[in-house]
Amino acid sequence: MINTEQALATALEDIDALKGRVEELEQARLRDQSGFWQHAFNRLANQDFIRGLFHTEILRAAGLIEKAPISDIEAIAKKTYVDEPSYTLDPKLAGYNLEAVKSELRGEYKTADDFNPMFASKD
């Protein structure tokens, strides 16, 4: 009888330890996912802001709002989002986003990945 009680007590301790480990793994998974999503949101926000600056410049160029040279807008975007970013996005990725927006203005509609050598064609 004592062996059964000891075995039961040991089994309950093992179950509690496993529950604790499962909770640790779930917390780690949530942290990993939040880090991934934060990175994704930073990248999208960066790209959207740069596109917004350039779309504003298109309106200026069309005479719909006060004139300003595109080089000034590009310089602001480059300084804020490529040279001196205030977030965790890799400056290289920010540069690729900037190139994608410039290509859009030329009617090429390339994505940031098109400028990333990591995704270059291996043909």
C-alpha cells in the first residue's frame, strides 16, 4: 500500500512538473510570436510611411498641394527610416523599402524583396 501511495505521489509531482514545463513553453511561444509580429508591424509601418511621403509628393507634383521637390521628401524618408531609424527594423530592409517606393513612382511596382540580394535569382 505504501508503494502505491509513493508511486501516486511521484506521479502527481511529475504531472505538476510537466504542467509547469508546458506553461513555460506556451509563454516562450507567445513571446516569439509577439516578437515576430512586432517586427512585421514595424516593417509594414515603415513601408507605409515612406509610401505616404511619396504619395504626398505625387500630389504636390500634380499641383494639388504646395510644391516641394521629390528629393527633399526622399531625403527626409532616408534620414528617418534608413540612416537613423528609431526602431528595430534592419536599416538594409528600410533601404529596400525605399527603393521599392521609388520603383513604384517609376511605374515598375517592385517590392522590397526585389531589391534584397538574399532573394536574387540564382539562375
